[in-house]
Amino acid sequence: MTMSDAPTADDAPGEALVSLAEAYGIATEYWSFSGEQVHVPGTTLRAVLAAMGVVADDDEAVERALAERAAEPWRRLVAASTVVRQGTGSIELHVADGSDVEVVLVLEDGSIRPLPIAEQQPVARSVDGRTRWRVRVAVPADVPLGWHTVQARQYGGADELLASGTLIVTPPRLTPPPADSGRRSWGLMAQLYSVRSHRSWGMGDFADLADLAAIAGESGADYLLINPVHAAEVTTPIEPSPYLPSSRRFLAPLYIRPELIPESAYLSNRARERFMQLNRSASSTDGDPERIDRDLVWTAKREALGLIHDVPLSPARRARHDAFARSQGAALADFALWCAVREHEAATGDRLPEGIAIDDPAVLELRDRLSDRIAFHVWLQWVVDEQLSDAAAAASASGMRIGIMHDLAVGVSTAGSDAWSLRDLYAPGVVVGAPPDMYNQQGQNWNQPPWLPQALAEHAYAPLRDMLRSLLRHAGALRIDHILGFFRLWWIPEGLGPGEGTYVRYDHEAMIGVLALEAHRAGALVIGEDLGLVEPWVRDYLAERGILGTSVLWFETDDDGGSLAPERYRTDVLATVNTHDLPPTAGYLDGEHVALRARLGLLTRSVDDELADFERERDRMLAELRSRGLISDGASEQEVVEALHVFLAASPSRLLGVSLVDAVGEKRVQNQPGTDDEYPNWQVPLADAAGRAVMLDELASLPRYRSLVDAVERALRSVS
């Protein structure tokens, strides 16, 4: 179905099916990027409902499902979770007719508070042949932020009942990023894997992260934004995209610097000789400007890490390891089990049946048999945590006021750890993607299973909380990729194309509330990538909650389609010249994004039309730079890149971002949306304008790097 098409008469949903879909937050119509209203066909609605466990095969099934949806909350004395902003909100109870109810609140600290029942106008409904009353209990304004337990007792009638739920009290608003005397902050943005030093093992790692943070901080940066470092596969081939991880709670041992683990000093002579061989094998590619070879890196590192793991821990180190393992609980044990099982399958060729549950007897047997490898993967996560802690300390020591800014991917791989161990939380038979837009006119399939909105609420949003805590543990800020996923996601049923899905809404008040609570507790700020098809109210809502948005210079236009003056940018945003889904600025100025999409067959318009539109956009921007005296006729590419950043500094935006690729003259895009094997996405090493590999060891003294960061510093000082 094209965007301008309506469903055929045979596939147009009836009124009841539309009502059922809307009751589950499924969009039955939406506006496309070109401004056309799209009506979603019945086949798509039924497939999405089926993924939610709702049968809607015929009219009778639809009517039954509608009645079930309406009755469902009334059958529960108290909801599994209630999310409120501090000082507001209420807890909803559903009490059987003829019964009394009492409620107590058990706070996080263990103290107990009875809650008075003061509902003035309860509402009655007949459910399953019995009358139930809806009663709302106000949450006292002085209940502290946090995760509390609601305990309700129904008594005095035919049904004595005890029930409990979680009350999550969230901050109304996050505080803005720190500032001294009105000074705004800028930071460096980098794909960590691409940033190698002469000590790297073939790709950037957490030791390089610490060094890059120190360099950036000494240059005046207040933060360092890096790509997601979520856990990937533990067997080759390794998925290169950091946005398609195995787990979003646990992190990638691929980024460990092995020789910084204290136990590496105690390797036997024989083990040390093998360790050095592995190091030489991986580091031999450090100077390769063409491609990052994750498979080579992980093959060498995994063996080297195994050698270190064989060295016994000292009592003090063992105590720290054990404390970390306890803090992560069963979730870490399940993740380590998944890692060990994947290694076992790769080594033996004996694969578990597809869809087997984590508590299946065959899996339980493997949990016992693979206990040594499970312990190894638990140890790896502890090492990751230690090395990230060191990187965060380096950022702070360099003078950064914010520090490391981590990035949260939209979802996880369908074949990954989270999708296995948390399978009840994910919708089967659908994947997440994006509808067609101006930069990918065929839509996108990200091959990620979506969270089930109802399942999240039933689990009291604990999976979201735990994921956020993991990322915020050693971070001063968190960027949320596609934060619209906290509001709605584009679900694509199996067998349909990326453009044939529809939006599914999430409880954004609950999810953003949990995000705000965990960020508040970590003392971190949050940036939401709010690009693309964004309903206007979403940006207003995020601003109200103190979550910064994003502005990309090339996407900011005025009412006439021209470049928006930076003075008119939003204040509460991270403003950047480019994004990782576009070429670096040097490449963008050459029209590389159009040329690449043409080579890969991703255009639905002619190359000439696309180029003409781009050249008009670029020429308008160059004219604007000249009118402000930022460049002269015949300005070099480097001068234009610097001028664009100075132009951006004239905005009131709280945060300014400088891409490391722009600071060294790189032209190649890191990621081309809509491609897989057609382009080496997320595998491009950092290189300069001449295609030479740029090593971290030389970065601070590179004239081009120094020139750009100094220009940004001067520009921000001049407008403060």
C-alpha cells in the first residue's frame, strides 16, 4: 500500500475493529511525512492485535475482545503499577459491592503509611455479573520520590482479598544541565569503536574512551557522547550496529582493554607469551583506514580475557566481584547463561530448539553444565563496569561538568539475550522500524521486537528501570535514540514491508516518569532524539519534564523552507551540525548523502532532482554564512565546517555538539539507513580528509582538531 492509498473495501476495518485497535493504542490512521492521511488496513490491525495476544479474526471475536478490554481493569483490586508525579496523582482501586477496603503504602525505606479513603464520587460498573466500585485514593504530596508498594485489603463482604501493586513517584521535572555564569556547554561526539590508539586491539575501547574524555575535557568540552556500548553477540560474526544489541541492560566486553585488568600482571610466562601474540594479531589492524574488524578483535580478546580470568582473584578483588554480581542479581546470571549457551552452540553445532524458554529443563541442565563459562561472563561484566568507572573518573578529572554521555538504542535483536530471557515482555511476530520519510523513502525495518505496553505495566516498568540504572551507573548524561519510542513505535507485522506497519502507543507518562526518576537519582541529564515525524505536543511535553531535545542544523528550516536562523532554535536542546545517519559535514557539503543513496538504489526520485534540492539547501546555507561574515567567497571546506559550528553557537541551545569526524576532516558516513550488507555500516575507522587513519595519540595536536574546538570555544564565549 502506498502512502496515498486507502485500504480496499475488502480490507477496510469496520467500526468495531477500529475501536478495538484504538483501545490497545494502535493507530488506525496517521499522517505521513508528506502530509497525507494514511488509513491502516484491517490486515495490519489484526496482525498487531494478534502480537498483543488479542484475537480479532472475525466480528464476534472483535466484540468479545472489546468487552474483555473494558472489563479487565475492573477485575483487579489494585493495578500492577501506578506512576505519578510527586505531589499529584492517585491510586485506583476496584472494590466489590458490599465490601470495605483499607490501603497502606510501604515506602522504599520500609516505613508504612496508611492511606485514607476519601473518594467523594465513586463510580460503579457491573463486571462478570457483579457490581464493582472504582475508588481513587490520593497520593499524599509528601510521599518521596521512589519505588513504593501499595497494599490493599478488601474485607467485610463475600470476597476477602489481599492485593499489592507498585507506586512509582517521579520528579515533575529534571533540572537543566549545569552552567557557570550563563556559560553553555559543548561536547565531543564520537563513535567509540572507530577511535583507535596505538595501544588499541583493533578498535576503540574503554581505555581509549578515558583518553578521549581527557583530551576533550582539556579542550573545554563538558561532555563526551559515544555510541551505544550495549552487549552484542559473544560468537562471530559480531553484529556491527551498536543500535542492534543483544541486551540493553548489559554492556559489551568487546570494549575491554585486557592489559588494564589487574590480574593480567600475574599471568604465567607461557600465558603471557600467548597473550602478547593475541594482542599483536588484533592491534595489527589499528592503522587500517578502511574497516573495523570486530570478529578479529573479539576472537583475540576473548581468548586473552580467558587467560586473565584463570588468574585467581585476591580476597579484596573477590569481594568486589561478588558484590557486583549480587547487585545485578538473577538478570546478570540469565545474561551470562545466554552467552554461555551461544558459545556452546557455536562450538558443538548443537542448537537449542527455536523459541525454547529459559526455564526449560534442557536449559536448566545447560546452566549446570556451563557454570564455568557463566562465571566467566559474569566476570566480564564486572570488568566492563570497572573500566567504565575509570573512564568516567578521567572525564571528571579533565574538568568536564557533565562527563560521559551514553546512548540508549531503540531496541534489541530478535535473537539476543533480552529477547530470550525477557520474552514475555516482547511482542511476537512483529518488528520495529520507521515509516517512509524524506531520508529513507522506502521505510525502515530495524529487525527489533517491540516491548508490549501492557507487559511493561504488569512488570511495574522494572525492566526499563534496570536498563536505565545500568547505563547511568557511570554517566553524567544519557541520550535516548528515537525517544519517540517512549510515546509510540512503528510496528511492522511479519510478512509486510516497512511501509505497511502502523504506530502503537505506549504510556509515555509512565515511561518518561521512570526515565526522569532514574536520571534524577543518578544526577544525570537526558537528551531525547526527537527528530523525524514528531507530533508537536511531544516536544512540548519533553520540555515540560526537563528532557532536552535535539536540533540538527540541516533539518532546521523556517516557514519558507529556508535555513532557520540559529537565534530561533529551541533553548532546551542539544544542537549539532550533523548526525551519525548523515555523512560528516565535509562529505555532506559534497552531496555524498545523495550520491551514496543513488549508488545503493535507495532513491524514489531522480538523482538530478535530489541533487538540485540539496544544492539549493547548501547554497542557501553558504549564503547565510557569508551574510554573517563567517566565510568569504572561495572559503575552503575546513573554513565552512568551522563557520557552521560558529553559526550554531549563536543559538540559545543549552548544549552544542561537535562531531569528532568534523574535527579531523572525515567524509564517509558511519551509517546509511535502509542498508545492511550494501554498505559497511558502523565499521568505518576514524580517518582524515586524505583517507589516512587518525590515531587518538595524535588527536590533541592535530591542527584541524585544535582549530575547530578553539573556534567553538571562542564563539560560545562571545555569546555568553
